[in-house]
Amino acid sequence: WNGASGQTTFELADIAEYIDSVKLNGLEEDPSVYSLSADRTQIVLDIALASVTLVTANYVVAVI
């Protein structure tokens, strides 16, 4: 995703079982600063992005 300044949520293409990792501008983030939304369709950052940021994530798709 191309994260905008102030953004905290990112829509996933699928429902996730869990998040394996999140990177901001290529640097891996500590798992304590992000979570999976209750409906498992979004990654939620605890702190809003300070500037435009490239956000990438690896996650396991849920089997429904």
C-alpha cells in the first residue's frame, strides 16, 4: 500500500488467519505496533503514519 500521512488501517485483499510481518519503507516493524482487525480484513497500526510510507505485509489467508 502507499500509506498516507495519518493513516492507520490498511484493507487486506482476503480475510487473514494471522499477520506474519509488516514492513514500513522496507523495515520490519515490531509485532507489538500492529494488529489484525476483529473481522480480519484490515491491518491496524497503533500509531498513525508520520508521512507517506510504503507499507507491505505478509499474512496467511484464512480458509473459510
